[in-house]
Amino acid sequence: MPVCIIRDNGVEETRLKDGSIMRSQTAGLELGNGFHLPFRVGLGNRPPYEPGEYDIHPQSFALGQYGDLILKRYVDLIPLRHKAAK
């Protein structure tokens, strides 16, 4: 099963044209072959995730316009263990 890895609790902030700030955090999806697929986790006003291993909450999945499985804009992560990622 793929595992999401958060290496640090750094937050990336991007100012949009309308003046609002988009906050996100970088995670890596461990594919089981030694490679990590980096992706962004949108935070909104939520605090950043602590370093560690996570699973993706089932409510974070949705169906796209053509029936494809997609992740929603704000992905919720569920801690697997309370230890720092390597």
C-alpha cells in the first residue's frame, strides 16, 4: 500500500492575483519500489502536518468528470506512526 511521507513541516505560500494566499506542504508518495512521487497537500488555514508517515483519508478521493479517480483539492492525511520520516 502506498504511504505518504512528510519530511518536514515547512509550508509553501503562494500569493494569488486576488491577494489571497494559497498554503501547501510537500509530501512524497512512496510507491514501494524505492521511489517517491512528490505532490502538494493543500492546507488552507489548517496547520502543517508533522514529519512522519501517513495514509490518505478515504474522503479525500473523488471521481473526475469522466469517471477517473482523483484527489480533492484539500487532501486529509491519517498518521500511520508517530515517528519522523527518514
